[in-house]
Amino acid sequence: MEPITKQQKVLVGVLLLAGMYVFNSRFLRPQGMQLKNLEQEVSQKESKLQLVKQRASKLDQLKLDFEFLKKELSAAEQKLPKRKEISALLRKITRSGQKFKINFLSISPQAEISQTYFIKIPISVSVSTYYHSLGLFLAELGQLERIVKVNNLNIMAKSPTEGDPTNISANFQLTTYIFKSN
């Protein structure tokens, strides 16, 4: 075999460098760029995954909060019903009045008053009773599951008679509310 000349060595070196350059520019660099893009994509997907995991961990708490709010809404709907149900309310009022020896002289629902989110239903009431009985009766009305507000309470002393032993008469307005659905 002949000895390799300096020129051949340089030529082999140049060909080797040219081959490495071509290999680098055609294969390694595009692969490196593709790898870099894939790494960025993986990083983005991992951050999205972390965000989804955080939201998923909050889901159980949100479900509990939702159930709690549903119960609160149910309780609020009892205090502020969606339907009038005035006859049922009047029965409760008269039963409560009988319990405290209230003589109802008149109970008359008035015209409804529409508000933004609810409707007021005033009820004029006139009674004959005893002072403490009236207080107990009004306290019980305040404890009803439905909102009942007492307005314009006017108490007048009266002389008891054989037919009516009560010592006061009172006029007042009860106001109840219903939720205004759109």
C-alpha cells in the first residue's frame, strides 16, 4: 500500500469536515430544533396539566359548596316562597291566634305591591284580646318559617264586658312576601 500523502490527508479532512457539516445541517440541527419544539410543547402541556389538576382538586369543594347553597336556597324559599299560599298563611295566623285567645274582628288581604325582586302582600288585621296575649301572638308570628312583618300596630284600651272580657283592641298590618319570578 502506498503511503498517504499530505494532500490526500487534507482532502480526507476536508471531505470529513464537509460530511460533518452536511450531516449537522441536514440531520442534527433539524432534529435539535424539533427536539427543542417538542420540549417546549411538553412544558406547555405539563403546565396545563397542573392547572387542570388544581381545578380538579377544587371540584370536590365546589360540589360541597353547591350542595350547601342548594340547602340555603331551599330554606330561603320557605321564607320567601314563589307562590302566594295566602290561605295557608291565614290558617296559620288564625290557629296561632286561637292558641293565645285572640278574637279576630277582621282579616283582609290588601292589594299586592310589586317590588324589583319580590311582591309584598299586606294583610290588615283587627283583633280584640289581652295585652300579653297579643305580645305572645306577635312573637309567634315572627317565628313562622315564612317572613311576616308587623307594621302600624295601634293598641287601644277598652273596657271588658260580659260578652267580651278582653281589655284591648288592636289594629295592625301584617306584610308577607313572595319571590317574583321573571
